Amino acid sequence: MIAIFLAPFYILVNLYLVRWVLRWTGACHRVFGTKTFRAVFIVLYALVASAPLTGFLIRSPYALRKTLLQIGNYWFGWMLYLILAVLVVELALFVIRRARGKDFEQMQQVRRAQGGVALALVCTVSLYGMVHASQLYVTDYDVTLSGQGEDMTVALLADLHLGYSTDPAYIERAVDAVNAMQPDLVVVAGDIFDNEYEAIPQPDRISDALASIRSTYGTYACWGNHDVSEPILAGFTWDDADADKDDPRMREFLEKSGINLLDDRVVTLPNGVQLAGRRDASRSKKLGEGRLDAAQLLGGCDLDAPVFVIDHQPGDNDALAQAGADLVLSGHTHDGQLFPGNLFMALIWDNPCGCEQVGQMYSVVTSGLGVWGPDMRVGTRSEVVCIAVHFG
């Protein structure tokens, strides 16, 4: 429903962007000021800007729906940087006009120059973000936990967002990176799916890739807020009270992939590590489920032995530390995914991304393997995390 309330703002912003681009092109050459050019530009712009809505409404054929949704996802990223560029140019023009009193002809020359630089930067940054999103990185952390235990290597993945933006070959590369770590334990910290199981390209191929992960103690996961079946409009889920949000195919996919789901449950690994997987707060609310608080979840654990927790959203670290957790593994934030979003994540999350200590507990948050919304990354990176765990 949020998308409906934001729709008027979205329309007004796009009307302003159309007007700004036409003013800039008109200042560049008289051909761009003709009615024919303006009409063609407005039609093409409208088709791209409306792609999120048309992709939401058109259910078949699948290829058309996928194309529209992918165009819409890319457009949100491009629009973000177009808005930022326009704001910078307009601010600069305002300052120049007030400071130097340029006449109309001089301001047209300034507009041409600054507008050209701004649009060139928009294209450069956006194209870089599209390419950079598919670049896979391995991030290494070392943590030393109190108490006794065997040193181990933990591979952390999160936010695969399997859907329209997923390339099966990319998942296979990620699996190769995980296997190269020779991990003792592999953890998938939620948002495995992107709200629509049908959107997964070649699900058998992806499942086979995930099933080929090799580790000493296996692969474990918890749910994330997007691991439900809901239609998405402009990146926001559309709440349908009659829909079966708990799609059984998602659980079957995990089973086929050799991934053990921990849904408010604790297991003890052969090396004595107690591994807990939390229900996601947002997902539980959508499904009308309850979820255990930190103390209830870990109440039966032996706190003299290591306690690891998989919790998709890193919003309960203090409570988990007080309940006796030694290591909490999370995702969800994407580290903001697109600049300048990464600059504001610390205002929302205690640990927006990286490795931080909370009392005697460590919190490790990954920026994620996949993307949400725009298939772009600027100022952040797609990663799998390798954690060397020591005890002492």
C-alpha cells in the first residue's frame, strides 16, 4: 500500500525531470526544441517510468513481464542519480545567478555545460552500478570468542533475492567462492527469495548449485522479510489478505538445496556449537505468527558452550548479547546498496554492515549477495563473508 501513497510524489518528480531534460536539450540545439522531438521523448520516458506499474499489472507472457520489471528496477537507480544531478545543477545555477547576475544568454550557456556534465555523470555512475552489482567479493573477518571451543571457519551469505535479477551463473560463482573457503559451517541469513517463486530463473540449476556447497557441519538458514509470496509494486510488497504468503515451494527449494531451515529453533553441531535460527519479525507479522524473544530462543542453551544466532535483521543485538549469544550473523541492510543510502544506514542500524562487538558478543552483518530493487550497486559491494572463529 505504500506504493499507492507514494504514487503522486513519483508522478510529480518525473514530470519535473521531463521538464528539466527538455529545457536542457532545448538549450543545446534548436532541433531538440521541436514538437516532434519533445513528443517522442515524452512517450519513451513515459514507457520507461511506467514500467514498474505495467510489469506489476501484466502477468503474461512471462518474457514481457520480466522485461518490464527489469526495466523498472534499473529505472529506479537511474532516476535516483538523475534527481541528485538535477538538484546539484539547479543549486549551482541559483548560486551563479545570485552572485554574478548572468543574463539569459549567459545562463543558457552555463545550463548547457552543467547539464551536459550532470547527464554524463548520471550515465557513468549508473552504468558502473549495473556492472558493479555482478562483481563478487569475499570479505574476511577474524573474531575471538570467550570460552572453550574448536577454531572454525564460517561462511556467511544473505540476501540472495532469487528473482528476476538473478543470474544462475552468478550463484554458481558464489558457491565456488564458498567452497574455496573450506568452511566448517555455512549460514544463509535470510531473504533467499524475492517474494515471487515464479521469478526464479532456472530454479533447478540454482538449487543444484546450492546443493553442491561443501562444509563440515552443513548449511543452515533463517527466513528473511522477503521470503514470502507477495506481489511487488515499485519495490514495495502488495498485501493481499487472500493470498497464501507461505509458499510451500520455497521450503521445498531449501530442502532440495540441502539447506536446513532453523525457524525459531536451536540445533547443536557435532563440535558443540549451538546454532539458533530466528524467525524474521516482519515475515512473522505478515503470516500472523509469533516469534520467540531472544531470552526465550536461547533459554535452553548451555551458555558455557558457544552460541551462534542467525537473525536476518540486525535489530536485536543488545537483547541477544544479554541472552548469551556469542556470535550473531545477519544481512538485510545491503549496506544501503546505492550511494548515498550507505551514508544513512548507521542512523537505522547499530551495525549496518561489517563486524562489531557488543559486550562479549560479535555481530557480523553482510552487505548481501544479491540486490533489492535496482540491479545496481554504488558505494557498496556484493559479497560472501568468511569468518575465522577463534576461542580463548
